Amino acid sequence: MAKQDDARDDRPIVLRLNQITKSFGKLIANDAVSLSLRRGEVIALLGENGAGKTTLMNILFGQYTADSGSVEVFAQTMPPGNPRAALDAGVGMVHQHFTLADHMTVLENVTLGTHSLWKTSLDKVKTRAKIIRLADEFHLQVDPDAIVGTLTVGERQRVEILKALYRDARILILDEPTAVLTPQETDDLFQTLREAVDLGLSIIFISHKLHEVMAISDRVLILRHGKLVAQERTRDVDKHQLAALMVGSEVTAPKVAPATPGPALMSLARVSTPDQGNAPGLKDLTLDLRAGQITGLAGVSGNGQAALADLIGGLIQPDTGTLTLKDTPHPNWTPREAVHSGVGRIPEDRHKTGTIAEFDLTENAILETYRDAPFSRRGWMNWGRAEAFTREVIDTYDVRCPGPGTRIRLLSGGNMQKLILGRVLESGPQIILANQPVRGLDIGAVNYVHSRLLDARDKGAAVLLISEDLDEIMALSDVIHVISEGRLSPEFPRGTMTPAELGVWMAGHGFDAEQAHAS
Amino acid sequence: MRLEPIANPTVARSTLLPTAAIATTVVIASLLAMVAGANPFLVLGEIIKGAAGSKFALLETLNRATPLIFTGLAVAVAFRAKLWNIGAEAQLYAGALVTVVLGTGALGLPSWMLLPTLAVLAMLAGAVVLLIPALLKVRFGVDEVVTTLLFNFIFLLFISMLLEGPLKDPMGMGWPKSARLIPEARLPRIFDGLRLHWGFGLALIAACVVWVIERRTTLGYEMRAVGLNREAAQFAGIPVNAVLIKTALLSGGLAALAGFSEASGLKGNLTLDLSPGFGYTGIIVAMLALLNPLAVVAAALFVAGIFVGADSMSRAVGVPTYLADIMLATALLLMVLAIMLTRFRIVRE
Amino acid sequence: MDLIDILLSASFWTAAIRIASPLIFATLGELICERAGVLNLGIEGIMVAGAFAGWMGAYSGLGLWGGVCVAMAVGMMFGLIHSLLTVPFGLSQHVVGLGVTLLATSMTYYAYRLALPEVTSPPKIDAFQPFEIPLLSDIPLIGPALFSQTPLTYLAFTLVGVVWVVLYRTPLGLALRAAGENPAAVAAQGLSVTGIRMGAVIIGSGLMAVGGAFLTMSAFDSFFFEMVNGRGWICIALVVFGAWKPGKALLGAILFAAFDALQIRIQQSPLGADIPYQVFLMMPYFLSILALIVMSRRAEVPAALMVPFNKGER
């Protein structure tokens, strides 16, 4: 079906990937992937984490060399392993993690790499003129002399797009571009992209957000486990079909029984925390976490979620306001006190903060409790007890590993997360902070983590679920709050809000009215 | 070129590569010996003979290894927690200073009380010397590499000032040296008639104690966690700054024991050449031992052997003793490279 | 003698600029390395090697400038070793730096002993002589201080400008700074982070060696053991003090040298008679530590300093 449409399309093909295969050891990251992109076309590359999207783009950009297959840009075959070739041929990429130098100006960032290194001047006047012209043409307003570190995330993305356009890119690749944007900024981005397409550019849009793929793309390509499993015209499919194709089976939202909420186990009363660089702190935030209830925290990333997680986890102290556990205020709240008061914490980044890569499973399993009996007494470790505990966690939480003496860096993300889950849940915490608990996990591990969190809720724990994935929040949460710029929305019970309505709050609207109402 | 982690390095890989590092060091030393116009086999033979060829040579090596075990342990402990203590030299002199200040008659105690008192106070002094850079690091974020290095220079000048001032031996014929320790303040020999003092025994005990601390105590666990991943340690509730301060106290104390042992066991007084850079050499010892406290003993013996051997080789063949330093520097650089290559493979991209 | 008198005397400032010169070379060298993201603790040993190589080069008849070139080449060789281990292999910059210092120092002493086995006091060379720049050197105070120095001092000051222009006004400098801020940004443009960082360390190490050569070829005329005496470590403090900017680093070096010159003078004056000379000798080191503490809060450290870059790693 799609093939026939292709045949009728007479726009010239600008980019073609032929039978790209790439493996890392036993893992086949790309398995004979072919795709073509036409002039003025937007294609979406859809797939779960680890489906092979990033590897494919790294091959296109010569960062990796494919085991077999070829890349053609404007009918010209790219030499493998040469990072400059694709850039010079007119392909520009906006990475998910911006490749910008924060201490340098927009102009310097845009200029980087555009001159021969041995030229004696930077031609700042010409460069500035061109940046301003492009910014006008594509509605990408940004001050060329601003220091990148002072810009908002949305502005930084504009700088990344400007970088590509400045290099006369005719093909733009955007890797998860909306993950860091508010719905409004996303609309602006889509506006810019549509203008680019009208001017004859072609776009590859990498995402796992279905509604965005539906909104912007002409064609959808779906990668699963390194294979291109489907290729459809966007108008011929709906979101459910795409979701099914992406994960390989019909997605089923977990069945959640109604909650029976109890008293508030943790209360934050009018807390504020300082801003951390670009990340806003909390602004006069009040929140109750009730027993037997999952509280979902929705919001665009970088709107105070980190501050809230750090506060509850004991890593930062509030400037003003109080943190109360069952009517007991805790003025000197530390990670250790949090653990001892029955707060279980699943950290956002399991590699950087959740585990110590070079420690074995046992050493990681007792990371929060090593100072307590039976793991240690009067400063002496009892490794026997620690190992027994770890074996228990391995069995109970189905951690697939050679044994408790294995270094944790050798485990897959899912098994790593299961160990953390065991570490947190085994002590029977009353309050659970789950910060992005399923990010980057495969669907099996996702379901496992979710069901464990629901179990904990049913046993009476108060769960705070922080996620950037609105679908996850809406599926699991009994009540939802939205956070924006460090401010918290009122509580919305399950089923009272549509995604669009929540999106309005996520964009920062409604808070002022709320404040006016409160005072 | 790219580095790719190896999940489970083979035994061959993790033995062959370090062996190759040592072999390359020997080759480089041979070439340098040839540059000096000497027969490399003769030079290497003389080094081995000088280090372990006789009872006297062996005892000399053991004596030279003693302070290196202490400074090697000091560095290993600190580096384990990623506290870059390059100031073992200053801490060593702090220990020696306390020993001569209190051991030349100021404390009139019997030997069995005086020696432990001196050792403990020396450790305290060394701990305090490292405490300052550690506090600067924790409090202001000042890089401890530079501060500990600069403290070495400051402390040596301080010692020099004291040796030309209040500590100057009136009987020293004008030389800048301290008075001699009273007999009660001298570490006895382990065996009668053999020139090996109890400082060596103390060093072996220290190595075992540090091993036990690292493997069997909460402090050791905390130190390793902080060194491997500070962010995760912080998140888990390990008091990172307190751990760094405790590590500094332990490390400084161990380095100071080297000074105590040299002054009380070997020299009997304090001079400006008490340590020919034992503090710096401790870094090599610790790195060659991969920061493992028990392996520090072996590494210190190896390093001491090369130094002692090179001294006697130089007397016999005339090749400058600095060959020993070159060998150790080369061994250090090649060893860190070899260890890395056991865990990563080079992939061409 | 009054403090004001000292500070207003031309000879004081002449001495200060002379003391500052080797520090300027080495500080610029370290600054280039650190701006590209590599801490070079080999500096102390590379200065020793440069001091010996330059002096030896001149002594063996290559001429003074020939000696400077030899020093530069030797420094670059140690820079190559350092950068090979720290950049593509990503080894600990602390450990490698100290290893390189040890290697350079011991190889220097070894070479010295081989070259001059019998001498008790090392031979002297005809060192660089002060060159009075016409007219400018007649300006009171500034003239003697700035314009009656040896050619190497003029070179040091010129290099400050050159390094500034390269860093801030050329594509190469832009790429170098970006490699120290966010190497991924450099790699994304198809530029080689490895190449840029290695190049920076090699050139920087060359400058450190010339800083060492200044000691044997301009400040003195002979080579002694321990003559670098911690100057390398002080330069690392000066880079921090100068907030990784060439101009501020120059200012820091002069300020530091002025203090050093001042302590020498006070030491020689009746004022210093009762104070042990060691107290004065400690001052530069204390000053460096103080500078580190003062600047610790404000300094804009290159974001990727000491962060190895491995392509394809996230």
C-alpha cells in the first residue's frame, strides 16, 4: 500500500539508507534497515528506547561505521566513518542532548566548525548578518551575542536548528525534539518545521510521542529491535495501530482498581527552594501524599521536578515552608533521615545516582542501609548478612544476574532497576518517591515496575510518581498535579482531566488564576 | 579509534598486559643504559644483585621499603576516595618533627610508653597537615592537588627554619640538624644483629589494618563508594564531606608514620634529607599496587629494590642512579595504561 | 628603606618582570591545555626538562635561539606522551601528569649526569642579554621595567597577545575552547576532539619548556638541580587565579612576581633581618594557595576540564 504511494510521488529522493546493518557484539542494533526521504517531506522515525534509532543516525553521520549497507545523500554515496561528509552534503542534526557550549555565545556556537581551522579570522560581521537573516526567515528569534548558558531550553533548541540552517542544511534530523518543550514551544517548533518544508527542506523526526508524530509527519517508519517493521502513510494509520506496531503487541493500559486513600503521610506546606542554574526551584508549593494513593506529577521536564524529588529525597532543604511526616515536622531532612523515616526513593538516573557501577550487587543493595543492623554493627560490616539480603532481593524481584558478586554495570537497565526496586521496597516504605521509574526500560520491565508500584499502593503506601510521560501518569495516578516553573496545580482526581486540559496547565496557564483564587 | 568496555576480561588479558608493561620498562631501561655506554645485562644484573643479592642488600631494601609502605598506604587510602593527596611528603615531615620535638628528652617516659605516644602524636600531626587542604576542598572547592603540592614546599621550608633555629643541634657543628633522639625513643631492631628496625613490622601491621578498614568497616565501604561515584553516595545518604575528612585524617596519619619510623627507627634525628621524596614515590607505590593495601607492601619492596639496586649498580658500573627514577616513572605510566587496556578494548571506527 | 621607595624603584619592577617571564610562558602553556579540557600536571617536570634542554642546546653550540627551539621540542615530546595517555586513552590526568613530571625530571637529571659526569659546578653559557628598546626604554619606571629586558621576556609578553588572538579571534581557538567546554559539540561538527586536545597539550607543553629555559638562559646562565622549585605548581594556581583568561593570567603572574621581588627586597633590608629567610621563601606558596581560595567561588572553570571524551559514549 505505502509502496504504491511512493511510486506515485515524483518528488526527488534526497536521502537514501540502503540495507544498513550494525551490531555491537551480540546485539544487533540495526538489521538491514532501508529508508528514503523525498524533498519537502517529513518522515517520522518511531520506536522504543533501544530500538536502534540513535545508532542509525550515528551511522548516517559517520560517527559509527555500518557493518554493511550504504548511505546516499543527494544521490552521492557517503564515505563510511567520515563525520564531515554528511554535514558537507547538507544534512543537519538537532541532537536530543544539545551539543552546545554553555559558556560561549550563540554566535560562537553557530560558527564552530564552519571555517577551516587554519583561517585567521572568524568573520563575525558576516556571520551575525546571516544568523539574523535565517532567524527572521524561519522565525527562530534569538540574540546572537547571548551566552548560551543563559538561554531557556526552547531557545537553545532554536540555536541548534540555526546551527544546521547556517550550514545550509537541506535535510534536518531532529532527535526527540519535543521532550524538553512545553506544548506552546512544541507548536512554535512545528511552525518552524512547516516553514522549512515549504522552503524545500526535508525532515526526519525521531520520536516516541504518537500524537506529535501524527501531527507533523507525512510518513511513519517504525523500528523495533533494530528492524524496520512497518512503513505507513501517516494519514492511513491511527495512534493505536502505531503503538501496537511500536511495541509489537497491542498495548494494554494496566488495570487499576480504585484507590482507598488514607491520611496524608507526608505533607509539604508552602515550601520554596532556590533555583539551580536553569532549573527552577519550588515556588510556595503545598502537597499532601496520602496513604494508599498514587499521586502523579505531570509536567514538562525541567520545571521543578528535580527540586521536588531532591527535597523529598533529603538532598536539599527548603528555604521556607515545612516538610511534615504524619504531623511531625522534619527541619533537618537528609537522605539518611528520609530512608529511616520510611521514604523509599527510586532515583531518576539509575546509572549516575541510583547505583555505583563498579560495586557488585551486594554493595549496591545496601547502599542506603549499610549503617544499620544487621548489615553493620559499631562500624563493622557484616557481609554475610548483606549477601543474604541481596540474594533475597534477587529472588523476590526477579533480578537476572550471575549472582550477588556481579558488578552492577554488567546488568541490563531493567535488572538494575529491579535491584533498586528491591532495595527500596524490601524495607516496606510508607512513602515512595518514584522518579521516572521506567525511563529507558523495555515493555516487560515497565509492566513489572508499574505492577510493583500498584502493589505498594494497595498495601497502603503513599506513592509520588514523577514522569514526563503523560500517558504513564494518566494510567497509574489516582490524583494528578501539574508542575510548571516550580509551581503546583491543584489536585485533579483520576478521570477528571483530558490530556489537552492538563497540557494547558503544563504550559503554565491557570496558576495565576489559582493564586488569585487562593488569596 | 574508540574504547569499548570489556564485560569480563580474560585471565590472559589481565596478566599479560601488566607483564608487558614491566617488560617494556625493562627494555627502555636497557636502552638508556646503552646510551650511557654500559652493557644493559650487566646493569640489570647489578640492580638485582644490589637489591637482593646478599643479606645486607636485602635488609637495605627492606629498610628502604618501610617508609614507602607507609606513604604508599597513605596515597592508596586517599586515592581510593578520590582525595588527591600529593602531600605525603609534608605529612611525613610533620610526623618526624613531632618525633624529634618530643623524643629528644621532652617526654621522659619508658620506652614502652614513649614509642606508642610518639607514634600516635606523629599521626595526629600528619592528619592535621592534610586536614587543611581537605577542609579547603570541602569548604571552598579548592583543588587539593595543587594545595597539597604547595604545602610540601611550605612544610619543608618550615622544617628548614626550625632546624636552623629552635631545633638546631648545638653539637651539630653548624649543620642544620636536630639533636639525637633519646634511646627510649628509638624503635628497636627486630632481630639482634640485623639492621632492620620495628618500623618495618609496624608498616606490615599498618597494611593489614588498612586492608581490614577498607574491606570490613563501614568507613571503608563509604570511602570506596565516595571514590567511585560521589553523586550516588550522596544520594544514598553517605556523608560525603565527612568521609573525605576522615579519609584525609587516616591518610595524613599513615604518611606521618613514615616520618616517625624513619626518625625513630633509622636516622635517630631530623635532617632536611630525611626523605628523598618518599612522599612522591608513595604515589608510584600506590598506583603499582592498584590501591590495594596488601599489594602496597609488594609494590614498596619492588620500588625500594630498584632504588637500592640502582645505587649499588651506579657505584659498580657508573650509570647514573636516576635510571631508577626513570624506570619507576615509565612503569607507572605503562602500568596505568595496561590496567586500562585490560578493561577496555580499542575499536577502530 | 621604605616600602614606597621599593615600589617606585625601577630596579624593583625590572626584577618583577624578570621573575614573571618564565611564569608567563608556563602559565600560558597550562592555560592552553586546560582550555582544551586537559589538566597538565606534567608542567613542573616539563619546565625542568626545558631548562636543561635549552641550556644544553646553547652550550653545545646551537646558539641561544637554537637552545630555545630544543627546549620547545623537548617540551612538545613530553606533551605528546601526556596527551597520548590522557586524550585517546582517557587515563587519569592526575596520575599521568605526575608520572610525566617524574619522567621528565628523572630523564633530565639522567641526561645531565651523562653529559657532564665529572663537573662539580655546571658550566655557564652566554645567556640572553637585556636589549634596550630605543626611546621606550627611556620612559621613567616603565622603560627600565618593560623595555630593558631580554628578548625572551619580550617574547613572553608577545605570546600573551598571540594566545589571546588565537583563542578568541580564530576558528582554531573557537574549536579549542569548545573542546574544553563541550567536546560533543566539537565532534558533532565533524572535528576531531582528540586532535584538538592533543595539539593543545603538545603546544602548551612546548611553552612550559620555554618557561623552564628562561631560567637557565635568561634569568641565570647555568643549570642547577631543583631550580624550577615548584614554579610549575604555582603556574597552575595562576591559571585558576587568571580565570583561564590570558590577560588576567598575565596580570596574576606580574602581581605574583612583584610580591616575590618585594619579599626578596624586604629580606635584604634591615626590616627582614630578624625574620628567618624561610618565612619569605614560603610567601609565594602561601600566596598561591590564597589565590586559589579567593578565586574558587568565582572562577569559570572550563566545563569539560578533566572529562575524557570517548566517541560514541553517552
